[in-house]
Amino acid sequence: MEEHHLRVNGATHSVTCDPGTPLLDVLRADLQLAGPRFGCGMGLCGACFVIVDGHARSSCDLPVWAAQQSEITTVDGLAATGALHAVQQAFLDSQAAQCGYCTSGMIMSTVALLAENPAPSEQQVRNALEGNLCRCGTHQRIVAAVLAAARRLAAEAAR
Amino acid sequence: MSAPTFPAGASTETQPAAGLPPTLAANPRLARWLGFSADGVVTIHSGKVEYGQGVWTALAQVAAEELGVSLSRVVVAPVITSDSPDEGITSGSRSVEESGASLRQACAQARSLMLGVAAVTLGTTAERLVVEDGQLTGPDGTAVTYWSVLAAHPGLLERDAGEPVPEKAMGSWSVAGRSAARLDLPDKVSGRPRFIHDLRLPGMLYGRIVRPPAPAARLAGLADPCLPPGVILVRDGSFLGVLAGADREAVQSAALVAKAARWEVSETLPDCDDLASFLRNAPAETVVVGEHRDERAAASAATTLAAEFTRPYIAHASMAPSCALARWDSGSLMIWSHSQGPFALRDAIAAGLGLDPAQVVVQHAEGAGAYGHNGADDVALDAALLARAVPGRPVRVLWAREDEMAWAPYGSAMLARLEAGLDAAGTIVSWRQDVWSGGYIGRPGTGGQPRLLALSHIEGGQPIPAALDGPPTGAIGSTRNAVPGYDIPDLLITRHRLLTMPIRTSSQRSLGAFLNVFAIESFMDELAAAAGRDPVDFRLAHLRDPRARRVIEQAAGLADWGARPRSESIGYGIGFARYKGVAGYCAAVAEVEAEYDIRVRRLWLAVDVGRVINPDGVINQVEGGAIQSASWALKERVRFDRTAITSVNWDTYPILRFSEVPQVQVRIVASPERESGAGEVAQGPVAGAIGNAVAAAVGVRVRDLPLTAEQVGRAIEAG
């Protein structure tokens, strides 16, 4: 057991646990964040994606010791001011979900993508979401939501 | 003014009024279906559960419409077996049809009762009241609300439904029939606690199960696993579980127990690469599921074709491993579960543990998407078994991904042999279809048996009996849609249900329809080719039903069928079915590119599912069904060796990814007919369309799913 310091959604947290504990488990159990979801435990499905230093990645296979120096954002932190983030709003507007279990991870991949490439092509969107699985078959709506979010963010930036 | 009096509702002992929707007749008390709270909210209680298909939103629309309140006032209560109407299993695309009909009539009766009271209060007649968002206004402008009426007459809905009252005509709908945003999505895009996986109860312990390494395995010994202090080991026969204060500790402890366990494993699984032989040779029960004979017509056959089609075992592979919570309190057992059948689960758990069903309450909590009978029910019993060791404390059990993949039931592998005769004019005159399959009906309670996984592992436990297949019809089980929907004079359809179950099978979205429609639609193209006819024309020539013709014509029109430029390695194919033979109609056209691998680039679908409550909900379900069907048809196959399942995570059980997902266009064909559900209509037709498009693209018929480049190569070699 060791004390670990984590920067999550803009705040610093101290957590005492085994250094090999997956970041996902710390986020859900210690920080009580419901947004990152457990799907596979091997970084294969994307349900647990969070943004680590600007890059969307799995948190189920990232040991907490390795996440200590990083700035971590989860879906729970996107709407910190109360209003939904443009990407969340776009997912709602496009009704881009069925069961919604993959949604958190999809949104985090999208936020990371749009930060790096504010005007992606449809193919670039699909490539960026390749590590996120959806079992309900809502891919087409998700792609539409990402493209709509890009337009919305561009319009906000232009204002 | 003195309060008007009303005759008491009929008691529940009397017969329900004739003509009520079946689930309302079975659960006639109106207050069981809806309630009005002081804050201006209407709470509806359905027996159907939400698992991402959007049924809550559609049912809320039905209630809002019938009552005349805005949708934002309607809240859907989670199913709880102690309180909610028992509407059986949420499956078979029947929720809007069944629960929608009952809620609509219950709301219509509630509305009528409240209007009656309001009319007396306002000194007018019910007909002269104007209803707007729950406010009832008389001709003189004075008004009451549903909520004020019920505050004055709190027992008004504590009565049984009476004779059916008229419901709003579809033409006057303003909430139903229009796309509504899903009620559950704001929580889901915000990452708020919503799923059963997020439920935390005070004092809760975390459980994990240590499953055997193979379907046929027995615990032969357990060394001391040296568990950390405070961790509880639960052992009952070959059932092993651990309980800890934190999930991470439970996971680590389960790994220690797994290391300390010694198992006897048997080779009981069939040859993964020759499922057709296994299916054909396993002991089976043979029944005719469809027959109408016309020997003269059959004798007019000038050409006879025969072919065999197969599908492998397919996993539900929900995004979330199954999860449940349980708590024992002095002889009673509370369960939280994402089961599709909370009432059946309650009874199965009671039977399995020797309890009275009255001692067990199951409350539904949302899980990830379910596409049939997954691990939801099994994990509920696991939680109950672990919770029994710590009375009074809630226990949460989460399955490992590997256990969800290996232990949840699969949709069975199937073999279909088809034979048809064409007369000299190219008309189908006879059709034979034999279907070999494991049963598709194996949910808890089927055949009076609990069928919960842990009951096969505990001391004295018996293997789960082979899944059943329902009554011998073309509407259910492995022979769902085995009876072609075409006009064929001489027809004989036979089911061969396997009597052994080396690999556990049960319900999976569309049951046998996925393979049967793939086989029938593939074979229709083979017959069309033999008759020298265009596939669309050939189908229409065998269909009189105007609704069937319409969806085929519309899908073909959307896809610009026949006008698309043909090119090397690009193929188009069509598939059609009326789901279950009696429900929704769906036609699909697929565009496939077969250059280095098999890619479905586009799908065009037309559906007629009767009256539509939430058009965007229907489109979402059909799009999703189409993409999932494409994933099954192109990629999915559970692999195993002679002892154990080897497809245990996404790397060993790949599904369709973003780069592979086709563009899907869905058109709803408007219809005034009864609602018939949209969740499963696309599975078969899309598989058929893709199969036909692959054949058009590569020039060879591939009859074994999944349609991988490897299978195409095999078909070319064999051809």
C-alpha cells in the first residue's frame, strides 16, 4: 500500500492503495466517479477511456502509479460548470446511444480528437474511435454526433 | 359541495373485464400501472425493463398521449416484483405492443375516471372538459388538475380496470407518433450513476466468483489460498466465491483461490471446425413446425435445388459484464438485477434455494445492452449465494469479462438444409426446410426448471438441462422464420432440436430467424438465378401480401436497385422477412465490396412495424439491429477446443469496429396496423442481403457464416 497523488478533473486527490491498482478502479471506488465504465479489464473495448495528458486511453489497464504525474479528465469532469460540454450535447442531440454503456468512452475519445483536430473528416472520426466498441450498433449516430460537435465547437470558437 | 361518491372498483377476485389487453387483464388494478404525485409528476409502472432499447421512452409517450400531459411530467418506475405488473420477459419485440396496449388502456380508464370526478366538481360534463397538460378546464374557465382530483379522491385509481374505454385515435396523437428524446440519455452522456454497476449500498461487500476452467469441470481439491484477513471464502461443491470490503481485494482474492483450486476437466465439446457434423449427428427431437401439402403442385417441379447453410455459436457479448446485488434479511432475499425477466428470476431463485417466491423480491436496475439471455440472471443467484454468508449485508457481484464471454448462454449453432422445386415457368412449387439446432428457449423457469448457472456447480447440482424450443411453429425457437413468408403451395418444415447441450444455449436476438432468413434469402437468390429472374422481381412474384411487397419495393427504391453500375468486386443483395411470420416487415439491400476482405459498405432498409410511437426510437433500433447483424454475419464466431471456450475477450471474439461499420439508411413505411416491435426485424433480412451481395461480388455462394475471406476462399475451392 502506498499513497498516490492524482490530478483528476482539475483537483488533486490522495489515494492509498497498491501501486498496481488499475486507475479505473481508483476512479470508480476511491473517487466515486461513475463515468468511466468497466468493460473488459484489458484495454480492448474503450468503455473506461479517460483523457490522460491530452490523449484518450483506457484506464482499466493503467496502474495508478503510472498515472501520478498526469492530468486526467473523465466524462464526469466535462460539465463542471453545469452546462453540458459541446460533445455531450451533440451526443444527446443525435440520440447517439442505445444502452449508453460505451458512451463515456466514446465522448472522451471525441473530446481528445477534437482538441487535436477540430475539423476531422468522417474517416478521421472513424479512425479515432477504432478503439471504442459499441455493441448496440449506434456507430453511425456517434459519427454524426462527433461531426456535429466539431461544427458546434468551431462556431463557439468563432464567436 | 359534497364530494361525489363512486362505485367501488371490482375486486380482484372477480373476472377481469372482457376485451382488455392481456397484461392489463392479468394485472387489473389501475394503481398498479400509474400514480400521480403531488409535485405534478405521473409515474408509470410497466412490467417491461429498459436495457437500452428505449422502451421506457416509448411507454412514457403512450401514457402522456393518453392522459393528455406533457412528456416531461412522466416518470417510469423501475420494475420491482413486489409492486409492478407482471408482464413476463422483456423480449421478442413485444414491449410496445403488450405493455403499450395495457398502459394505454389503463391511462384511458384513469383519464375517464378523473374526468368524471372533475366534471362533477366543475358542474359540467366530462365531454365538455378540455384537457391540457393534466389541467381539466370547464366551459366557464374554472379548472382542476389530475393531481388536485386525486388529492381529493386518493383512492380513485385503487380499482380494477373496467370495460375497455375508447382510446385516442392515432390521427389525433400529438406526443405518440413523434420522435422523442430518450429519457435515460442525459444521465448516460454525463456519466452519472445509472447502471446497476454504479449502485452502492451502505455496508456493501464485494463478491467475485471463481468459475471452473471448462463447462464440464469438477472441483477436485482446494489448497489453502492464504486469503487476506477479513476476506470470506464461500464454497459449495464446485461453486467458489469470495467476499471482500473492496472490489480490488475481491479480484485479488479470487485470483488466489483460482490458483489454489484443482479441477477435473472433461472433453465434452464438439469440433469447433465441424459443427455441421455435430449438429446432424447429436441426439435430437424431430417435430414438424410447418406443413401444407399440395402434391400436384410439387409434382410439377421441373428443377430441384438443395443447399445447406450454417451458423456458429454467437455470443451476446454485452459491453458490460453482468452484475447483481443481493441482501438476506431474516429469511427474505432482496435482489437487484438487470435481468430481462425479474419475475421469472424471482421464481427461479426461490426454487433453486428452496424458498417461497414470496420471500424473494427482485428489483430491476439498468445494465448494458442485452441481446437475449446473457449472464444477468446467473449473477443474481451468485450474489444471493454469497450474500447468504453475510446476513443483513448487501453483496455486489460483478462477473469478469472472461466469464461473461465463456459462461453466459450463446445463440446456438445451426444447420439448415433447404430443398425447393421450380416449375417450368420458374415458380416455386415446393419447399422443404430441416433445421438442426440447440434450443433457443432456456431462460430461468423454462420447462419449470430454474436453469441458473450456479445451481449446476453447487453440491448435488445437476447440469442445466438442454434448452427447449417452444411450441412447434415457425414463430419461436430455432425455427423462428423457418417457414418462408412466400406463397408456396407445397411446404414441409422440420425442426431437429438437440437433446444434449455440451455448449449452453438460450435466447438470442431474433432466435433462429437470423440463420433461417439468411438461408431462405440466400436460397431465394439461388432459385431466382435458376429461374433466370432478377432477385427482387422473383420475390415479388411469390408475394401477394401488400405490406411485404411495399417494404421490398421501398428498400429496392432506396438502394436504386437495378440502376446501380455493376463493377468488379462490388455486389448488391436483397433480403426480406416478416419477423416471426406475424410481426414486423423488413427488407434490406446490402452493398458489399470484396477485394482483400469482405466489407459491407452500405445498407438500405425499409420496415413496416405497424403504428410507431417513437419514430427515431424505431430507426435507432433498426440501425442497431442492422449493424449488429452485419457484425454477426461478417465476423462473429465463438471458438473452443474440446474442453473449454477460447473466445473469452474482445481479442478472441472480435466484433465490427467503426472502420468496418456500413452506412445504414432506414425508411419507416407508415402503417395504421397494430404495433409489432422493431428490435429484431433487421437481423435476418440484413444477413440475407449481405450473403447475396457477397455472392454477387465474388461469384460464389458462401453458405457458412461468418462470411469471412477465409470462408469465401473455402467456397471457391469447393465450388
